[in-house]
Amino acid sequence: MNVKYLNMGWRVAVTLIVLALFASGNSAAAVLLAPVAAADLETLAENMAAASASFKAAHAEVKEANTELQRKMGEQRTVITAELKAEIDKVLSDFNTKFEGMKGAMSELEQKAVAARDSQEPEVKSWGEQFIEAGNVKSALEHGSGFTGSVRAEVKQVNSAAAGGLILRPFRDSELVNLLRERRVVRDLLSTIRVNTSSVDYVTQTTRTNNAAPVAESASKPYSEYEWGSATAVIRTLAHLAKITRQAMDDAPRLVGEIDSEMRYGLGFVEDRQILFGPGTGQNLHGIMPQATAFALPAGFTRRAGTTKVDVLRVAMLQNAVAMLPADGVILNDVDWADIELTKTTDGAYLFAQPQGSVSPRMWSLPVVTTPAMTADNFLVGNFVMGATVYDRMSVEVQISTENVDDFETNRATMRAEERIGLAVKRPQAFTKGLFSTAIVAVNPA
């Protein structure tokens, strides 16, 4: 018989036997039977056939006995007599005995299948082991150092399937390596109010003429003049979209969380720049820097030589104090803050920084916020609490939808992140802005 068709016949037979075992509920034997050799399968098949025949015979006997019992119960009008009960007990006892025998036979077959599988499992050897064990190589090695020439031995290919447990699976690091993010801290300096409208109206004082003075008895009192106006802070929407595949959502839940984080970060990134430099046109916020008061020497201040960035910040704080809005914070670019921290005394000691420890950024007792959102060489000193207010209409919200454009067809989803905020710079005089390069020149003597 053709070997090809013989092997195919055995595969078909094995498949049928495995299916029969699964159908009878004996999955363990079915699993163990799969890897055994053909020679063992022939014996196992015969044993399985015998066991199956016994099971069928037992099943037929029980069926026949059940039919007879049903007939007798009908004759007795469903009244079970002592004689009928004894017959039922006998049938059940006979079936239990045969079933226990079947269980023993199946257990024995499972043990044989395990033994057959273990005996047929090939030993995996590396190229080096195959080479050393080759006959001509062994002979050459026995000659020791006196052997000259070359030896050749054919070795079988060792692939990943053959190596099995010798090849370790790659370690899966769950950390997501994202791009670096800058710090977002500008909003932390400002007052924040929750609102539920699309705009916020507030009252501003436009004129203050203080004529308060000592008054003689019965004399007329002077009038002071105050004028008020109104202003409106419009709520603007900051938003962006991102695509993600359905497979990524299903297979990498952490990736979804990371994208959520990235979306929120993206809003914070543009929010910082809007709060600082928003031009107030179109859908932009009207930021602090365009409205802040330009740096100028207060009246009566004496210029001094050797001016540094540190001096400029102190004069800016003075400017705020003269405007009766003492500063409560400073915003700088990281480059300018590093330049300040590297200031040294004449003997080389750092004046502000402590390289051996961690110190919160502060200048002239005020907290310093360093952020890439502030352009290098620019500085902003101000009373942030009294000078400006952020209105939160809707905090950052991230949503996912599979019904955007062609998402359903392409098996993708659209993530949307948005927030609605407004900004009111109520007291522009509360902020002093400038460039270090020009301010240093202004403070130095002419």
C-alpha cells in the first residue's frame, strides 16, 4: 500500500477517535492521544474499539431494560410494587458495574497514550551537540593533539520549533514610551471660577479721583470721582481630535489611557500659550502679555551700574507695588531662570542655587514659575490672583465615538478632547512685562 495514503488513513482514524472521545466527554484522553506514534495508535485504536463496543452494549441493555420497566409500570398503573422496585435496582446495579469497568478501561488507555507520547518525543540537540556526537568527530577527538587535518559532520537544522523551551519568549515591557512633555503651571497662579454661561460680564473701574482731605467744621466736603464700566469675557472652546483603531482599543487598554492623557496634555499645552499670549482675535483668548503694563522705571528710582536679570525683576516688583498691586508671582522661561541660578559671588559660590539639594524656585521671596510657554528673554511679574481670572465653563472632556465619518467602515474610533474656558484680565496694571535685554539697559546709568 502507498505509504502516503497509509499515513493519511491513520490521520483520519486518529481524528475520528479523538472526536469520539470528546463526544463522550473524555477530553483528557482525546488531548493525550494527539501526539502518539502510528504504531501505538494501532493498538490504542483496537482497545478503543473494544471499549466503545462495551459501552454501546451497556447502553443498549439499559435502553432495553428501561423500555421493559416502562411497560410494566404502565400495566401496574404507575404503582411500583416491591418486585418491580427490585428489578429497577438490579438494572441500575448492573449498569454501574459495567460503567466502572468502562472508566477503568479509559483510564488505562489514557496512561498508555501518555507513555506513547513521552517515548516518541524527539530529543532536541544543538548543532554543537550533533557535531561532537558524530562518529568521525569522536574518532578525531580521540587522537588528541596528535590529530591533524579536518573533520566534517552533517548536522540537522535547529529551528525555533525544534528548540522548543530552549528559546525564551521576548519580555513584554508594558511601559509606553511617549514623547516628553513640558510643565503646565501658568493656570495655577490665577483665580478660577466655575460658570455655566457662554460669556461672563463683569464691572471694571475706569476712573478714580480721590479728593479726600481734612475738612473744617461746617465746611463743604470734597467730592471724589469714580467711573465704572462693563467688560465681557467670552468663553472659548479649545479642542482637537485623534484617531485610534478598534484593534488597538481592544488589545491595548493602557494605550487608550495614554492617548486620553496625551489629548488632555495637548489642551493644556495650548491653554498655557493662550493665557499668556492669546491675541484676543477670532476664537483666541485675550492673554495676559498683550494687556500687561510695559516695564518702566518708577519715579524716583536711581539707576545703578552692573544691572543683572535679578535687579530687573526687583524693579518690576517695585513697579507693581507702586501700582498698589504687589506682585505674588513671576513667570520666566527655563533659560532665563538657569542664567539667574548660575549667578555666583566673587569667590565662586552660587548666590541662589544649591547644587547639592532641591530648592523651590523663588526670587525676592516670590514663587517663580518656569515654563517653555514663556518666550526666552521675556519676563512677567504680577499680582496674578487680583489681576486675572479664568472662567471654567467645561473642564477637559475626552470622548470616543465610532460613528464619525467613515469610522464604522474602517474599524476605527475618533477621540475628541475639548474644554471651554474664558479669561478676564481685569487689572492690566497688575502685570509688568518686559525683555531682559532692554530692561537691563534701562536700569543701567546712561
